[in-house]
Amino acid sequence: MSAKHVCVSDFEVEARKVLPKAVYDYYSSGAEEQTTLADNVAAFKRWRLIPRVLRDVSSVDLSVSMLGHKLNMPLCVAATAMQRMAHPDGETATARACRAMGTGMMLSSWATSTIEEVMSAMTSSPGNGDGVLWLQLYIYKDRELTLSLVRRAEEAGYGAIFVTVDTPYLGRRLEDMRNCFKLPSHLRLSNFSSDSLAFSEGDYGNDSGLAVYVAKAIDPALRWDDITWLKKNTRLPVIVKGVLTGEDASRAVRYGVDGILVSNHGARQLDGVPATLDVLEEVVEAVKGGCDVYLDGGVRRGTDVLKALALGAKAVFIGRPVLWGLSCQGEQGVTAVLQLLRDELTLAMALAGCRSLSEVSPSLVRRVDLASRM
């Protein structure tokens, strides 16, 4: 890690300098007034860590079992689309970095590298333990096309399907509209053969090209019964990505999901929804142990990860920080971001008196208004 990169925000500062404006705006922006985008980050400041002392923290174990795989840490890479806009190696570089760190990566359906290429990159690279790949899935109007992605993931050795349920239409992302965002001409969504589905051609007018693409291709009629349909058509675990309420979490358990990812899509869909950390406890309580709960959104520090774990997340996913590292230094940049956050989490756990994840509990955190009365 470069001496000038001592926190995640340092990577973002450099990424903003090296990326084309339309690309940086696509990666960084949220929907509408970006209220939720700011709140995702601010939510972590509403909680204080309450450390225990004299606990012998000479050794701290971050390992976690997740969806049948042992990972070196409870910090994984979220699905982020079109990574070759950030670096020529794109998703393959990110996969190699995840293998090096012994953690998991969720590959976007809208990747600029194929399902098979990314698995090959991960399995052929040296690693510090086992990396694992999961597929993030949009449900297309063409259900056979959707299932073809699932079958390819199964055959390639992916470990689970994270189905996105919060995108019947694309959120109103003003920066993308101003930039008339579309993929650079040398890139395409690599998992699709037709030009229209690969987002490599089309008349998008003065709108965000991706919004037009979603309206044409993604099924807005998605219902809970479609979770049953997906589970019947795959042998892989199915995780629902995009739940923000206890009511939906309870229903997801009743429909037999294998996990829930508390997510507001990086604040890129409906502006004004709660920060993910603010609804995590509600979701965990509603699930009642029926499946694992994960979180993404706003994680920028190791202490953020620790707070989410204390509030019940089994693991945490990061998106934008990975893109900033990828933009700056490719695979080395992603590895540096993951290592930085791992080091921060290790230190935070030690200073809080936690020797393993089993010692992280809700007693470790308190809301600011409660902590102020201590």
C-alpha cells in the first residue's frame, strides 16, 4: 500500500483524478438528491463502540464460515458493474485480489468479464486461503436467458446466487442523466451475446443509457413466487439482495431463502430510504436465526465492519472502495484496500477486547444518544 493511501478516502481522491468524469460519476453517485448516499456513511457515526479490557488480545481470529466456505475475514466484495471502465483487467483483477486475501466476491450480472473468465482468474492465482465467487443475478424478462446465467455459474463453480430484488426499474441517477451515461465503445456486458443485451449499442437519447436498458430488459413484474421459481431451478444457495424491512425479511425466510443481504443498492435506487445500518437490527430480529444476514452500504472503515457485525451481520460487503482501489492500481489496488480494511478491523477488534468473531455481540455498541448518558 502506498504511503499516501492510509484510508479508503485516499484511494477515492486518486480515483477521481484518473477516471473519466462520466465513469467516476457512475461509480460514485446515488439517486436523486443523494440523501441516502450520505446517510449510508453517516449511520456508522450514530453508534459508539464500548470496549472491554484485559482480555488477552495478542491473537485475533477474523475467520468466518459463510455459505459453506471458510473465509479469512467477514469482509467481502459486493457486486459492482462494468469494472473494466476502472481498469483494463476489471473483474478478473478483483477476483485475483479476493483470492489473495482469502475472501469472497460477488460478480455482477453486468460484468465486463464473463462468468468463466472471472472464475479462471480466481482459481489460477495464488491465494492466502480459499477465495469464493458468487453470482449477483437480475431477473430478465427472458427467463431462459436468466436461467442460462444461473447454469453457467453452477458449471463454473460459483457458490451461491444473490438475486437483486430492488430494481424493477433503475433509480433516477441525475449524474448519469446529465452525462447520458453509456458504456465506452470498446466494452460490453460480457455475459450476453446480443448487442442490445450487452449494452453495447442502442439509441438512448438524452437519458441514462442504463435506465433505458433496464426498462427494456429487466422484469418489473418480479414477485415472491419468483424466488420459489429460482430455488427450484438451481442447486445453489439463494440469497435475496435488497431487503430493508423486517416484514420482507420474515417473508423471505418463509420462502426458504438461504440468506438476506440488507442493501439499498448503494443508495442508487429509491432516495430517502433508511441507511442499511439503521435497519439491520430490525431485519436480524425478524429473521430469528432462520438464515444468515449480511449488509452492504457505507462501509469505509474497519470500525464500520465491527459495528455491523455487532448488530447482527454475519459478513459485510464493500463496493465503491474496491472500485477506487481498482482504478488506482488494478489488482494491487484492490488487494491494498482489502488489506487496509482487514488491518483496521483486526485492530478495532483487539482494542474492543474481541479475540474472535464469536466474541462480537450487541453489547459492543450503543447508539450515540444512549452512549452520551454514560
